Amino acid sequence: MTTSDAHDLVTPEDVVLMQGLAQRIVASHPKFINPDASFGELAWIWGKGHLAWRSSWPKRLWFDAEGRLVAWGWAQLPFHVVRADGTEKDVTDISLAFQVHPDHQELVDEVIAWFESITPTDVDRRVIMQSNDAFGLARWAAYGYPPDPEAENYWTRQNIRKLDDIDAPTLPEGYRLRTAAEVGHDAAAQAHVQAWWPSSTTVEMYQGLNGTATYRPDLHVVVEAPDGTMAASAIGWLDELNRAVEFEPVGTHREHRRLGLAQAAMLQGMLLAKQAGAVEATVVCVGTPDSGALPLYEGIGFQEYTRDVTLLKPATKNAD
């Protein structure tokens, strides 16, 4: 077993390796993909954030004797956020995305030890992982990471459906379905920024998606309003190995909601992904009963597949 240096920063080449591990796990242990470690989520996080936050992204990789990636940790250290409306925020806690191949569970302790070694004890440390990973949850608990009680009412679930019978998308009069390949990346980026207003993702940061190996503008669906506004967006990430498409993110402009635009974008995205070879689709959303997204996804055939749990090791205050 070999590892990378403890304080290396995440590179686009690392993301490709991580996506490869995600593909192998989906093929053999599909319910063990951690929330921030899926094929599409990895590309999305890297693409939109590396220009602004990569300096706060230390990582470590673990390789087996044959040189294959079998585990990784990607930490998010404290960072500063400037939102589109000019407001600012300092994120002072620390979080970790990680993945360990189920055939190498002995590496969970090494991931935990690495994370502890690079992070201070006087800040909160959070980890999000699959709730059905009993072994991993037990090991993190042994290091002082129990479930975060404040997150019990806010968790996310992965939803899945087959791409056999897909309804034709419908839109209100004057709206039309487009793709980022047709409207251009700046326009598609505006759709996301407006949907998540006040987003910390800028149009300039969004351009980073073009630098990821797996972004396909022809699978990035947008809805154009009658006045030319990009009113909704859904990005599809195609995992060709597993013939699956993951949608991340999906959103609607705040002035064009309750019109069925996100539903239409998703249906169109599934049709395009099916044409590209996908046989199933996944999407993640908040899973609590008050989630506004659940009716959307369940209404177009998605069902719960897995759910996550947030672990928290509270800050330890130094004695005076």
C-alpha cells in the first residue's frame, strides 16, 4: 500500500482517479458511495470551486500494490465566502469528504488518523457518510465522531430510477428547453447563480466546469424563459462504465418557480442521457418530510436508494 503526501492539494488528475474509484464501487457495492464521493458530485465540487477554494483542499490518496486508488480523503479547511449579493461569510469549521473501497475497510482508521493529524482541535470537524456503512460509523465513533444531533432534521438521500419509460417534458407557453451547448456557458452559469441566489458560485467560477474531464454541455439542460432568461438548470454527469447519469445540481430561477420547469429539465435530461447510453439515473436531495424537492423527484419516478448521516466532533477549547 502506498500513499500520497499528507498535505498535497486536490488536482484535476486526482478527481479523475476518485471518479474511477466511484465507478468501481458502483459496479460492485453501489450503496457504499459517500455523498460527496459520487461520480458527478466530485466533478461538480471541483469544477465550481477550485478557483476560489483549492488552497483549502488538502488531500491524501491510498493506492494498492497494483497502483489502483482504493481510498482517499479530501478536507475542506476554513475558508471565506463572498456571495453574489455582496454579503460575506467565514466558514470556520472543517469538513471531510472521503471514500474507502469496501474491500479495504482497514484503511478507514488511516483516513481518520490523517484527518486528525492535519486539523486543529479547537474547531468543529464534520464528516458526512452513508448511514448504512455500519463498519465506518463504528470506527468514526471510536475517534469521537457521533452523529450530529442538529443534523437529525436535515439529511440528504440519494434517489434512483430506471430510464425505461420517460414522460415527455412539457413547459408553459413561451418557455423552451435548451442545452448549455446551445446557449453558451455564460448563460447556463447564470441559470445556476439565479437558482441558488445569493449563490457563492460566480459565473467565473462556473467556467471551471469546462475544465473537468466529464462535463458534457450537451447533457446540461436549461430552460429558457420567453424573455431569454435562463430560468432552470439540470446538469447530467454520465458514468459510461455503469451506464448511469447523475443529476447535480438542479435548480430554478427564484422568479420562475412553481411552473414545472425543473421537472421538464429533468425529464429532458433523462431522455438525452438515455440516448447517450444510460439505463438509470440518480439525484440527491434533502430527505426530510418538509423537503421541497421530494415531490418533484418522486413525481417523476425517483425512489429513495440511500441516505446520509452527518458526524460531528465538537471543538475542544484550550484551557487558559
